Amino acid sequence: MTEHYYSKSPKVDSAPKTWSYELRERLFTFKTDAGVFSKKEVDFGTKLLIESFQADVAGPILDMGCGYGPIGIVIGSAHPDRVVQMVDINERAVALAKENAALNRIENVQIYESDLFQSVIENQFAAVITNPPIRAGKRVVHDLITAAYDKLVENGSCWIVIQKKQGAPSAIAHLESVFGNATTIARKKGYYIIRSIKVTA
């Protein structure tokens, strides 16, 4: 079986690198490694998601599939009054995310391993934000969307970045079926930033 960045224990030899990148008008330093997603730079979709995101209701934020941590760390920096939980199935990615939080002096984060929402106890999130593991398949992405709904407070939001060629229309349709709404917040270079809001009333 081919190993992917969403493997629990990457077997590829470690080859750590450290580099800096500006996001939301702050320079961040990230340590990355083989066996994690987008190890050489913050990928365009993640950057667009970070720049587009806004939390409209009070409460903690969940970065689902955090990788080495750029989304959760930047959001934590932008919202120092909130707790940002960051989870990933990849144990190497989780270790890197912890290092990167410390490296950038971001203290309002909780970082731990979880296979999607399996180890996520909190169910009152203001937002779930994700660059989903597209290569894991449509079913995994759709299951993530469905589970995110149950983890949000009323008027909480689910934010996803996805490319048109990697299933954006299908993901949007599923978001609409689960949440009853799906708004395209940004669209650039084939990437869509989609926000769905939990409204039960």
C-alpha cells in the first residue's frame, strides 16, 4: 500500500527542514519533515483558507487535519482569546505542530492525535476549519463534513478548502445537504473556500 500524509506512522526517513512564511501580516517559522503534507511551503489552498477565515461566534476553534500546524497556529495567533484545538492522524505531523506552536510562541492551542473526530471530546466549537485529506477519498471528506456539523454550536461554521478538479462541486452539494447552506467565500486558481453555518432554528 502506498504511504500517504494521512498515514498514522510515516515510515519514510525523516528529513526535517525549517523555513519562514508570512501569513496574515506576520512572519511565522515552520519546521516540516518528510511524510507530512506540503512540507516545502504553505500550499496555496491552505494560505487562501487562512486569509479567508473569520470566526463569527464565541467559542473554541478546531483545525481538523492540522498537519505541521500552519492553519491552527496562524488562527491561534489571530485569536489569542480563543482555544484552538489541532488534530491529525499523522503522529509525525502532530509532533511537528507542537514544535511549531512553541517555535512561534502560540500558547492557546491544544494539539493531539485523532483519526478525524475520534478523539475529539469537545462538541461546542465555534468553527471547524480544514484542508481535508482529498487523497483519502470522497467518502472520508464527506464523513468529515457530516461529523463537523455535530461538533458545532448554533451558528457555528465549517470552513473547507477544495479544488474544483478534486471534487469541489460534490463537497459543496454535501455541505448543502448536511447544513442546508454552502457559501463560496473565495475562489482563486481553481481553489474554493466554502463556509457552511449550522442553523437549526
